[in-house]
Amino acid sequence: MAKKPAYVEVKAKYNEPTERLIRRFIKSVKKSGIMQEIRDRRYYKKPSDLRREEEKKRQQTIKKISKKHSN
């Protein structure tokens, strides 16, 4: 499950406040999934646990989609 490296770059727009630039940076970091990857890699997980989590996520997504289409 190797991902390609995620590089986040935010360039300041003309006359943009620093606070807004920082907010845009934080938003792009969250969107890229860097922080989630760091949290996931903090502790070792067995391959069987990873497969179990993937299957659980997949089932939740299927349930969510089917619920949306049934309405």
C-alpha cells in the first residue's frame, strides 16, 4: 500500500493576509491526507488488521451509497 509522496505547496496571492495563507495550507494538508498517514503509521499494524480495516471501510461505503440511492 505504498503511496506516492504528497507535496503541498501554497503560494501567496497578491496582498493576501498571512492568516489566510496558513488556513489554505492547513486545508491542503488535510486534503492530501498527510496527517492521517502519519497517525496511521505511528504504530505497527499487522497485515491482517489492515485488511480487516479496509473491508470495514468498504462495507461502510457500500452501506452509505445504498442508503443514499434507496431514498
